[in-house]
Amino acid sequence: MKIWNYNEIDKSALFLRRLEDSGVEDVVRGILADVAQNGDRALIAYAKKLDRAELTTLEVSQAELDDALLSVPTELLDAMQLAAENIRAFHSMQLREGFRLERPNGVYMGQKITPIEKVGLYIPGGTASYPSTVFMNAIPAKLAGCSLVVMVSPPNASGKIPAPILAAAKLAGVDRVFLAGGAQAIAALAYGTETVPKVDKIVGPGNAFVAEAKRQVFGRVAIDMIAGPSEILVVADETANPAFVAADLLSQAEHDALSSAVLITDSMALAEQVSAEMERQLRTLPREAIARASIETNGKIIVTSDLLCAIDVSNELAPEHLELCVKEPERYLAYVKNAGSVFLGNDCPESLGDYLAGPNHTLPTSGTARFSSPLGVDDFVKKTQYTYFSREALGELADKIAVFARVEGLEAHARAALIRGGEGKA
């Protein structure tokens, strides 16, 4: 893993340069139109073409969900139940009520919180199985009070969704599950089909086709974010264990060849030790080819003059996952401005957050942590304002309303206030 001196590095090299497949946009547009027009028939055809699955039905029955829960190994079930408990406890703290502000003359105004009625969860499948993602998306939605939570996930060649994903759906309280993946699944959620209900919001990660489909249907439905490849940035001092740091960097590199793993440290000795440790651990990693491609393309070790400079660089990059492997992590947390999720200390690996800690692992990527947040209960509710004025109270403001309206050239606005509150002077 190459080591860079921050004072000598070309700063533009810090930022990832990912080539986008310009053909994805047109392919996705065609798929969306096909599903919008042909519904279930299109979904079944895409399952055969892309997933090699011969489907006779698109919905997973409740009996299959029950069977999946019984079929997973006890060890996994125990871990899943603990994860669900911790995720539910953390996200319960995000629940909030509306408010009401009362003013003189009987005036009141406020804000009410209403759950989004129907939400769709996209859960990746194919070569991987991510039951943790089911919990991270479904539990906040259920806590928010969404009346219908549906899940889509691609079938395997046998026409099935892996049992751990179905078991997680059952534990998390997902209402309905459908066999559909890729852009076609996003289309089904956005437009509805004979079997799949149309939803109001779509959440969940996916590949480039899923991300592009979410981008194209945004406006017809809401979406959580456009997720990019996974990222980890570790800020470390001389107290960090190089083996721990290397392991944490590789935990994200193994996701995807486009994933990024970056170490920023004020210790050249640690930088050299981590670089050597990365190579040692890579050789025994089952997904070595993927992780090595990620490290060679997007991996970096940057040596800065001090830790505050390291935090400044991290804030510029706005990483999805940020680990503070330093002696006084809480002290440096105060300087963190842009990060999806922060892991404090030398014994808090990012993988803890992926599965069991409780905070959400659906996080902003590609620098969007500068302006966006992790998935949470707020993503599944709407805020509606309301206002009440008595005739007397409106009368006190009618003339001022008219002043504003006429400055903006909106005479009807002025008259709407004056006819009620300005002694009928419209």
C-alpha cells in the first residue's frame, strides 16, 4: 500500500476518480419503461434472463418466511436477534413528536409528524447475502410507524431468496417480500405491478443499475440516497495496532474493487508497519483478488504533520466510515465535521457497526457526508406544518401581509389577507 507525505502529495489525488458506465443510464431507462408497461410479466422475464430463475410467483409466502426463521443455524439466529435488539434500541432514541406553539389572540401553529405510508426496501442478493441490511432498513421504518413495509431482493438460480435474508425480514417485521432484483425491482416499487404494490419511498443499497434506477424514479417516489462503493478512512496515531488497522482497512476493501480504504496518520513508523501488515493479511484473505484491486486502485496511506491536520483531510474527504484509532478519540471527535459514522478508539472496528452495535450502516458515500446523514427513523416520516389565526389576529397583520405581497407583485395575495383582516378592504 503506497505511502504519501501530505506536504508533497498532489491534493487532487486524494479524491477518488471512478469512471461511470455511460451505458447504464440508457439500459436502466429501458428496463423502467418495460416494467411500467408490462408489470409482472417483465419481472418474470428479467428474473429468467438476468438471475437464471424460472419463477411461477413473485411473492414469498408467509409460510416460507416462517420456515426460513426455523432453518437458520442457532448461532446465526442468536446473533441476528441481538442485532435487531441493539438496532431497535438505538433507533428508538430517534423517535420524536411534533410541536405546537401558542401565541396571543388564540393563534397557534405547529408541526405534526406522520409516517410515510408505504416504503420499499431493496436488499442486494446474487453472490452475497446481507441480512444485516434488512435490519438496518426495516427496523427504522417499522419504528416510524410505516403501515406497509415491502422488501425486494433478487432470486438465486433456484428461484429463492437466501434463508438468512428471509429470516431477517421476519424478525424485522417486513410485511411482504418479493422476488425481484436490479433496476426492474426499483421499477416495480416505483410504478407498481399486478403483484408488487407501488410505494412512496425506496431505500437500500445496490449496484450501479440499482443506483441509477433510484436516480431516475426520484420525484415519482422518494429515495434515501444514491449509494456508491464502500469507504473507510482510519485516522491513527502511534498507539494504534498496525494489525488492527490493516484488518479494518481490508474489511471494506473486500467489498468491491471500487471500494476505498485510506489511512491518515502522523506516524511514519505506523504507516510502514500497516503497509507491511496489509500485504501479509491480503495473502490469506478469501476475497484477496477483490481487496487487492481495491487497495491498488483506491488505497492510500497519508502521513501528516499532526492529528489535527489528519482530521482536516478527513473532513475534506467526508468518508462513509471514519475510525479514530487514537489515544484520546473523544477529544478528536469534536473536530470531525463530515463523516457518515465514526468509530472511537482502538477496539471499535467498523464491522462492529455493520452488524451489532446498533447505529445504522446505511451511510452517505462519495463525499456526500458533507450534507447528508445515515439512514434513520427521520427517513420514514414526513413533517407537516399547520397554522390557526383568529379574525382579530389576522387583522393585526393584514396590512403588513399586503405590503409584502405587493412588493412581490402578487395582488391577489394581498387581497386574500385584506378581505378578511383589513375591514373588508380588498
